[in-house]
Amino acid sequence: MGDPGVTSTDRQATARRTDDDSARERVLRAADRLFYDRGVQAVGMDELRAASGISLKRIYRLFASKEAIVEEVLRHRHELWEAGISAAVSAAAEPRERLLAVYDFLARWFDDDGFRGCFFINSFGELSGTAPRVTELVRAHKAGFQETVARLVAEAGGPPELAPQLAILAEGAQTTAAIAGTSEAAGQARAAAETLIDVALRPARNRAA
Amino acid sequence: MGDPGVTSTDRQATARRTDDDSARERVLRAADRLFYDRGVQAVGMDELRAASGISLKRIYRLFASKEAIVEEVLRHRHELWEAGISAAVSAAAEPRERLLAVYDFLARWFDDDGFRGCFFINSFGELSGTAPRVTELVRAHKAGFQETVARLVAEAGGPPELAPQLAILAEGAQTTAAIAGTSEAAGQARAAAETLIDVALRPARNRAA
DNA sequence: TTGCGCGGAGAACGTTCGTTCTCTATGGTA
DNA sequence: TACCATAGAGAACGAACGTTCTCCGCGCAA
């Protein structure tokens, strides 16, 4: 090529790097689906190899261990979640609607085919007793959501106590929808959130007992 | 003894039955603690044998399989839960306080040493992908709780929509407390429940936007 | 064309799992 | 005392796990 500094071995290294990137992505995509659908421990590495089309040798050159793959999947899901929430919130202009957009986002998610609850909650139940790093990632993910809600509440001029209440509604909707196998919990949580928001944003005289 | 109809083999059978009962109980108690603390799949049958003091041979005469033990533990936890909720609710007289007693019950539970979330939610996350009977038991347990709340709401004269909202708050508090490792979610859920109850029981003019 | 290094497929390894079986001892019954 | 059913301890089993290794073939440099 035109660049005299780029040697043949450089070009090889670059090609390998992009190959590795796409292989990583294929492994992570397959792991995400398998782990989410059936649980981490129920999926063997050989099944992950078959689903991803990447040989075991290569998988273990790309990742240190199965647990490292689990952690990477959690990180990826975290980014997807943050992006999804952010997009849903951005679509609304009024502060109150921006808060409620969280529950509309949940409703669309619950209606997905193959929805099986929150992967973080599921992983916590399965692995928190034996995998401290997983526990840490789950905790960080949920703490991040609490912060997001707290920021939205502050922007709406609501009191700080409102934020954890709205977050708890979202968490409860996720487990309720997953276990019941229906999506109605999203609307129920949304209705409760409306009430809580309206009461919190109303003058104090209406809040007293 | 005095009863001429009681033969020697009858007496043997009776003795065996009570021995079996206490052995079953020991296995179930050990299984409950181990499965809850570390997850079902992380605990081997040999560890259950060591913790219960019952030989593997006897365990497998008392239970058909490891999964049968898991199901029995879930059934036992379900009874404990119903009894606990029932006792907490009974301690209050006013309909509103009876509803809020649910969250006080949660608060005491969250403060227990070794609290690690709801065993049903955890088991769902770990096993629902592979064990349909477990999924069924978890679903039945949560449906029972929804019914309990619905009954309390009806007794308080609240509208039917209030019940799932309060149930979702309880579910969310459980996962939030488990993952965060703190018990404050119980109080936050209780505060939200107070607001929702008060609004629902107040004349309609205050509920409109 | 001849080496050479990296690739993939999948066999193999050592563990560990859930479950069953063997062996020995023991306690009650005739 | 002799017998028999049952108990417990734990070895053994086949399967499956996560991880590593062996083998073979392809593609590039000279």
C-alpha cells in the first residue's frame, strides 16, 4: 500500500484482529441467547461452540473461561439496556412522560417472543452464591438504573424518595411478568407510577393524611 | 400392647414411618439451607448427605430424585410464606394496616442474616429453562400471593386495580433488597403502598388529573 | 516445490455430577 | 443361637462438565 510503514506482518495482524472481533461477537451473540433462554449452567461449552460456529480452541483464545464469557454477556446486556432506556426516554419531552416512558419500554420488552425476565435478576439467582464477579456486575447494573430514575425524578422536580419507589415498581414488573408469563405487569406498574408521580408533584396539602 | 389388632409387624412399620419422617425432615432442612444459600445446581448430593447426616441410600429411598427434593423444599417454603404473611396480617386490625403489614413482614425478612432474596424468584432464574415442574410451583406461589393481596384490597374496599400494583411493589422490593444487599427497599415499597392505598380509598375528585 | 506456522475439528483429560450397588455390621425374631 | 432383613459407608457407574491437546491440512514466504 501507499504507506511505507505498513509491513506485511502488520497487515496480517490487522486482519487477525478483525477476524477475532467478529468471532468474539458471534460467540457472545450465541452465548447471550443460550444463557438467557436456558440458564448459564444448563449450557455446555460444546453447545456454545456448535451454536456460534467457533471452535473451542478459538473460543478459549478469545476468552479466559466460561465465566469470562458470562461477564461479557452481562456487560453487553447492560449497554443494550442503557441504550434502550435512553432512547425510550428521549422520545418524550415532558418530564412526567419521560418517567413513564420507562414502563412503556418494559411493556414492549415483555411482549417480545422469548422474554424470560431480566437476565441480571436470573443470573443473580443462579450464580450469586458462587460467582462474586457476577454479583458485582448485577449490583452495578441495578445501581445504574436507580441512578437513571433518580435523575429523571430530579428533572421532573420530584422529591428524592420518589425515585426508589418508581425503580421498585420497574423491578417488580419484570419478575412478575417473567413468572406469570404475561405482559400486563408493565401497564399495572405504569398506572401505579402515574399515581405516585402525580401525588409527589402536587402541592403538599393533598399529600397529607 | 393392649390393642389385640396391633401386630409386631405393625409396630415395626409405625416405627419406620416416624424414622422416615424425621429423616425426610432433616434432608429437607439441610436442602433448604444449602439450595437457598448457594443455588440448587451448586450443591451436590454428597454435600446434602454430609449436611443432613442421612446416607445417600436412604435419601434416594425417601425421594425419587434431586429435583423431587427441590420441589418439596419449594412446597415447604410456600407454606412458611403463607403462614408468615397470614400471621403478620392478622396482627393488624384496620384494613389499611393489614395491607401495610405485608411490607413490615418483608422488612423483618430482609434484615435476616443470610437473606438472599426470594427462593422462588431465584429458582425461577436458575431452573425455569430446564425444569417445568419448578416453573409451575413458582408460578403457583406467586399467583397465590396475588390472590392474598387481592383479598386484602377487597376487604379494605379498594378497587381491583390496586391489588396487582401492591403485589408488584412487594416483588420489586424483594429483588431490590436481595441485589443491593440492604433492607431499605421494604420501607420504600411500604411508603409507595401507603400513597397508592390512600389515593385509591379517597373520593374520586382527588384522583383525577 | 519445500518448509513452516497457524487454523479448525474434535478426541482426550481430569473432575464432578446424580444415581446405584456392594459389602459389612447389627438388631430384632423364632 | 441362628437367621434374616435392613442399615450405613462409600465405592462405582456412566454421563457431562470445563478445559487442553493432538493431529492434520491449508496458505504464505522463499
